[in-house]
Amino acid sequence: MASVLLHLRELPLATKAVMALTSVLSLGTMAARWQTDGDWSAQWESDPARFVQLRAGLVTRYPWTLATTTFVEPNILLLLYGLCMLATVGRFLEQQWGTRGYLQFLLVLGTVPAVVALLALGLLSLVKGDNEILYTAAVGGLAGVLSGFTVGLKQLAPDYTVKVFRGALGFRVNDLPGLYTLVFPIVFTLLGQLGGVLLVNLGFFVAFVFLRFYRRSGNVLGDRSAAFAFCSFFPEFAQPVVRRISDVVYRAAVACGAITSEEGYVQQNVGMESLDVRVEGPAQFADLEEVVAEDQRDGALAEEEAERRRALATKALDMRLAGADQ
């Protein structure tokens, strides 16, 4: 017990705040429901959680639930699991990214999947011609955040091996996102929580897009390394097919201006200036060859920087787990 309290005291500020907020909202919701018995999936009009938990049909009445729903986990087992993950994985991510970067990641994972899930439920309601699902399917909890955590771990330490049950069972962090998105949708389906199923998958995808293309680490925007490509989340036999499909989506996103091309990525991260060739004759081709060589060197530098960050994260994770064992 003393070691647990010591661990909690040593948690970074943002991790403490998120755990406290989640505990207060979740336990408060459980207590309110316990005092008022009922089938809350059907009797949503009298569900105390409607004031903090997002439902598509009530979002205009309670718009603040877009901000609070991520921290409402009304299932006690899922709450305990979520708090453990926040105290371990969340702590590790905050130490690697800093408080600001960690909170930015939480903000993205807490809002974007919830909004997309609302749109998906609205579309499902339209297709089925049943508006009841807009009120009975609650969207919330830590499912999307924890799914995104697995993506963050893969980016930072993909080759690290996690051992559980005193080393009897082990798996690579690289495989963790796939395991999570395979197991937890089944869990939420058995619990009858459609919102949880949506958040697990949306959290994974949103986290990948954000870390791959938008998150800034120092002067580097995103992580375009091959080790963090979308196909790397899949088994080797499926990677060629996934790579072809993801390439099509990537080119479409570049064409729409949603993300930058590989050339733009190098220019943004390495600070290359736009090419303006004014020389005629053989000197022109010499300049072009020099620019191509420089571009290749810059791409290699960006790749090396990503690998260096992974090595440091793996070392930090080793030290953290060693300290926990002691």
C-alpha cells in the first residue's frame, strides 16, 4: 500500500489531474445511478449520467458533455483498468512528450473520436430509420484514449517486449495496438456498449494520423519513418495489401491538402528552401544533383532523429519498469 501511495505522489501533474477528474466523474456517476435504480440504456431520460456522458440525441441540450464524456467510465472494472493505464502508460507518455504535448494528445483523443462517433451514430440512425439509437447509445469513457496510448507506445518503443505473469507471457509493444483493437471491441460488444466499440477503433486511427502527420516534437512535424508506417500495424502477410491501400489514401489526402507530401515534410522539418534554378548549361545539372543529394541526406537525418527518440524512449521504459520491480 505504501508503495502504491508513493507511486501516486510521484506521478506527473497532468497524469494526476486526469486520474482525479476521471475518478470524480466516474464514481459520482456510479453513486447517482446506485441511488436511482433503472435500466439506463432504455430509461435515458432519467439517467443521471446524461449530464456528463455524451449521447447524440442530447448533445444540443448538454453540449458540455463533449468535454466531459471522455472522463466518465461508469463500469467499475473498466474504471480500475483505465486508472492503471493512466498511471503507467500515461505517466510514461507525459515524461517523454512533456506536460503540454501529453495534454495536447489527450485533447485530440478526447474530442475527435467522440465527434466522429456522433456522426457515425447519426448515419446509422438514418440508415436504420431508428432514432432511438441516438439516445440509448452513450459515447464516452477512456476507450479511445487508451487505444491511442497503444499507438503512442508503438511509436516510442516498438521493439520493447512487455512481460506479464512473472515473465510467463510476453509480447512486443509493436503488437499492442493490434491486440487492443482486437480484444476490446469484443469486450464492449459483450457489454452492449456500441460507443465503446466505435471509440476503440477511432482512437487508434486518430492517434496514428495525429502522431504520423501533425504532432510537433521540437522542430520535427510528425513521424514519417518506415517503422511507424500504417502497414507496420498489421501482420507481415497483410502488409503489401495494406501498403497499396494506404498509399492511395495518402495520395488523396495530399491532393486535398489535408497533409503535406514527403517533399514538403523534408522542407518543413529540415528547413530547406524552395528550389529556384537560374543557371544554364552543365552547371544547372550539377546544382540539381547537389540538391537531390542534399534532399536524400535530409531524409536520412529525419529518419535517424526518429530512431534516436525511440532508443531513448526504450531506455526510459526499461528504467521505469526496473524501478517498479524494486
